[in-house]
Amino acid sequence: MSQSHPYMANSAEGSRQALLDGIGIADAEELFAQIPADHRADDKVQPVPGIKSEFELRRLIEGRLRGGVSTDSHISFLGGGYWKHHIPALCDEITARPEISTSVWGTPSSDHGRNQAWFEFASELGALLDLEFVGLPVYSWGCAAGHALRMAARMTQRSVVVLPDNIDRERRLVIETYAGYRELGGSLEIREVAMDPESGTVSLPALQEALGDDVAAVYLETPNSWGVIEHDVARIIEAAHAVGADAIVGVDPISLGGLASPAAFGADIIVGSIQPLGIHLNAGGGVGGFIATRDEERYARQFPTLQVSIAPTTREGERAFGMTLFGQSSYGARELGNDWTGNSVYLWAVRAAIYLALLGPAGMRELSETVAANARRTAELIAAVPGVSVRYGDRIFKEFIVDFSGTGRTVAEINAALLDRGILGGHDLTGSHDGLDQCALYCVTEAISEDDVRQLISALEEVVPA
């Protein structure tokens, strides 16, 4: 006898028969007749007893989650664009409130407080970046970089963009998607610049060779995807401007608590991830990317994102918040907008606003200095393990390359051994770039304690042959 599922209305016998009658078949099996027999499951697949209560379902899921491996269950040295930072409880508390988490786009009730929170996000991030015009966040850092490159192409009416050849693979793939395909028209050509192997930064001679009057923008990151702080940001920006190109810089906002913003060196557009600003890892999805520029109409007119502004009302002393340049976004103009901006993460803008308000300028500076000190001290201790070395250790912020090639063991073998000891080792960089075989990218933030580092060093001394 068939039994209806409490969470699936269509599993009720009456509903099932109504569906069959509606499409004119006697049995659902007829829908699958077109699938070749060798593509169908055989009789060896055994049905699993159904879960008939919410309690049983919850116990099953929680049991499986407890048995998993995560950055909470293990000591984690993973980074690569998604970083484990401490998240103040207040970020969770406020964003979980129903007036924030359940607000509906486009209704008057959803605007009460929401627009102000978004405005605060833009103001706080603008102060950190030393820029005035900040859009609401898009889906990721890669999306922000892709939008920024297309903004530059529209402004310059050029079609070539210059990128360092060591950009994180995921971010590079997203940028390639935004660049488009030649067959569709309006595409961008990506021109790569080699890294200087001695410094781990952009090679200035290689950059000069890549530049020309067809270049719309030069994009660089600092710290870059190897964790290295670019020391020639000003010269790179000057080189871009010399050929009439825009300079776009990707940053980790946490680093700006201690480092000068690229805006101080003349960067035109700054992009990056807001994930470090109070946002959980969420399995790497929907972590937020920002775009910021100077408050100049030339740039403002090219933003594809939503902007929130503040203005006086007809009542003396009263202020109101509202959308600025709404009509140039895909929300206001659909396919005629500057770019499609779906999958934006506006709830995370509220989280980031809370985080930045809690820390303030002094807190961000202390956090940046703490992260850098932790990372550099950890790098020194790892480099003291026999057969192990660290590259560019004097230029790192919170990530760094660990070279295991002198140990005789692969990164995969070392990571497997660390996992057995409750530690998530760094990302394996083998095959990602010339000269990085048997190297790993390690990350250290304020969430890594002295105890965690001691456990890592002890584990490495055990698994690496003396």
C-alpha cells in the first residue's frame, strides 16, 4: 500500500492520479520509456525505508553532519579566496531578525531600515577603501572583477584586458565568462602577464610588453593569489594610465586595516570579496563581491549594481534613503542594463555593515596587524621543519606558499596524513603554475591559535621524513 509523504503533496494517491490523468498516461513508468535500458538503474538498487517524522529526519541529518569534515571540526589552514575569520555573534543575531532576513524586495515594508543598512555598508566600505562610490555586493569577487573589466571596456571603447597569470583558477574562470566569446560579439580579449619568480609579484617588464593602445584595463591583486603583497602598485597603475587604460585592483578588505588603499596610488576601480567581513563560508557560495570607484559620473554611469543614496526630503531636517541610477541596472532596464546583476547577496551587505561598525577603524587596524603577525610567525615555524621551505615569507599578509618538494613526499600525501590528525592542510598548488609542483597555499588568520600552530608543526614533523 502506497503512503503519502508529509512534505510532498504530490505523493498523495489522489494527486498522483490527477497528474497521470492530466498528461494522459496510465503509469509514470511511461515517462521514462525513452531512456535507454543501459542508462537505467538495475534491480540491485534497494529502496530505503522512508523517514516518516521530522524528528527522525533531523536526527539523521545532524548525525551525518557530525560525522563530516569541516573548517569547524578540524584545524583549518585553507584559504584561496574563502577564509575562516572570527564572526561576532551580533552579525548572526541581527541578520537573523525577521525584519531583515524575511524582507521582500519591492514592498514598502521591506524598506524600513534596509536601505539605511545598505547605505551604511557602502559608507563604511568606502571609508576603508578611501573611495566614495560603492555598489551593493554581487555574488563573488570573480563577478565583481568581471563587471569592473566590462565597465572599463565600455568607458574606453577598447576590448583587451591585462591580467596576471597567477590569478586564482576559479576567479579566472568567472572573469573568462564575463569576457564572453568572440562568436557572440562584444567579447573581451584576455592578455596575460607573467609573474616574477624571484619576488612573487607582477613582472614590470612583462607588463610593459603587454600594454598598448588597445588595452581597456589592467587588473592586479594585492595581496595576490599567492598571498604576496604587491610592492609596485603605483608603478603598475602609472603604466596602465600611460596607455589610457583603467587600473583595477582586487584587494582583501581585511588587509586595508594596515595597508594603504590602492586608491591612494590612483587605482580607478577597486574590487574584492566581502566574505571576510562577518560572513560564514557557506561552502564557498554566495559570499559577496564589491565594486568601488571615485564619485565621478564617468564611473557611476557604468555601474551595473544597485546603489543606495541619502537625500533631504521636503520636510526640513528630514533625510531619506533611495536607489540611485536604478534605471541603468538590469533591475530597472532588464536586458538593456549595463550588465546582468542577478544572484546579488544583499543580506550579506547588512552583515558586512554590522561587522565594520563593530570593529571600527581601530579594530580593523588591530585585526590586520594580528593576521599578518600570525601568518608570518607561522610561516617561520613551518620553514624550520626539515625539508620544508616558505616562499616570499617577507611579503605575505595571511597566505603563503609552502614548498614541500624537499621532503620527498607529495602535497596530497602530506595533506592526507594531516587530515588523519585533525588538520586541514593548505591547497595543493601542484600543476597550477610553473614551478609550484609539491607546493601548497597555507592561510593563517586571527582564528588560528598558538595551540593550532603547535599541533600543525608537530604533525608536520611526524609526517615529513627527517
